[in-house]
Amino acid sequence: MGKSMTKGEIITHLAKKTKTTKKVAGEFLDELVKLSYKEAKKDFVIPGLGKLTVSNRKQRMGRNPATGQTMVIPAKKVLKFRISKAAKDAALK
């Protein structure tokens, strides 16, 4: 497997594909990230890529790895990203 793209490489690629400057592409990427943070509470969908959702994780029993003692892990909210079928199919060809 190859290395993943850096933020700079993503911005450069977006700038070339959209024929804009790196600054504009970087601002777009930053704004998309900010919007996804803000809208994740209501489910944020990026068409063709996936959905960012908030899920409730139930209380469960766990084990302290240092002592081996069982303990209760409290319920909490977690953020999940569900990849779209189109993205799965394209990536796993």
C-alpha cells in the first residue's frame, strides 16, 4: 500500500482539477471540514463519499488492562463515518 495524501497534496490536486489557486482550494477544504463539524449532529452527507453521524454507545462492561479488574464503561455519544456503497466499490476494485 502507498502512503496517504497530505493536506498539501490534496489542496494541490483540487486546485489543478478546478483550475483555481491553492489558496482558494485550501479555503474550500477548510470550510467543508468546518461545516461537517457543525452539521454532524444532524447527519452530514458528502454525496458519493459517505455520511458523518452521531451515535449513542450503550453502557458496557470492560476490563482494566493494567490490573485485569472488570469495570463499567459509561454510555457516551460517538462520531461515526459510514462510507457510501459507491466509494466502497471504487476503492475495493
